[in-house]
Amino acid sequence: MPNGRAHDIITITTTPVVGFVTYQLTKDIKTTGIILSLFLFSSFMFNGDLDTNSRPYNRWWLLKMIWIPYQLMFNHRSIFTHGLIIGTIIRVLYVGIIPFIYFLFKGNLQIITSIGLSMWLIIFIGLELGSAIHTISDKIF
């Protein structure tokens, strides 16, 4: 299993490939930029290792305390933290519940729904690619 530094090197090495393939598939620089940005964010700060005292966890600096309940809820390398697709869904739901409740009580869910399904899908793909590169490298190395 790669250590934190190795995961970072894998992310940096695969970033041009993700950017190239994304652009070839979409032919859209904006979509490519969004996916690539979220790939990097997910790889460095939003991957399955948030369930331990890890580099991604410590990169949240003062906000890392929001991940303590997550660490208590899930075992390290469980399907809920390192599972392809499910791990990303769990983390998105975990951090997304706070703004959702806020906008719900403010009576303004339109902010969330106005983003549109295609943009939510693009966001999820970027986050999942970053998480997937982490999980796959854990299984390969």
C-alpha cells in the first residue's frame, strides 16, 4: 500500500492523463477544468483516508475536526471509505448534509437544484476519479 507521499506522486503523475482523456471525451475546456480541479481536490483532500490521521485529513487544517465523526463511524479501508463510487457518495453526503440543512431552513433549496443534474454529474465524476486513483493504487501497490 502506498504511503501518503507515494499517493501524492501518483496523483501528480496521473493528472495530465486525466486532463487529456477528459478533454478528448468532452471537447470542452470548462468541463475538463472542473473535472481536473475536483480530481486534484479529491486526490489530495477528499479520499478514503479521511478515516484516519492521514495527509488528506491533516490538509483540512482547522476544519479537520469535521471528519472526527466520520472517523468514528467507519473502519479504515471499509467499503464505505475505500469503495469505488460508494466511498465518494458517503463523503459527499457527509459534508453535503450541513449546507443542505442550512438551505432547507432558509427555505432556499433552489440554490442546490439550480446547479442542474449534468453539473452535479460532472462534479461527482471529478470527485470519484480522485478517490478512485487513491483506492486503485492501494489495491495495486
